[in-house]
Amino acid sequence: MNIQVVIIAILFAGAAFYLGRKIYRSLFEKKGCGTNCKCGVDFSNVQPDKH
């Protein structure tokens, strides 16, 4: 097998693993909020700035 084909196969496998991991983490790993995300804050009483 040619060395160029081996290098391309390794790069392709790495890219496929990276994309698969990104997709998996975006769909299945919703365990909670990150740091300083403010998703539990109620913004209903906040008045917008008037310029």
C-alpha cells in the first residue's frame, strides 16, 4: 500500500471520529449547564435599554 494512501486514510478516520464525537456530544450529553450560562435566570422583568 502506498504511504500517501495510508496518510489519507488516517486523516479521514480522524476527521470521521471528530465529527462523530461532536454529533454525539451535541445530541446525547446534556447533563447540565456549563459555567456561567445563566440558563436558570428569569429575564422576564428586565427592561431593555432605551437609546
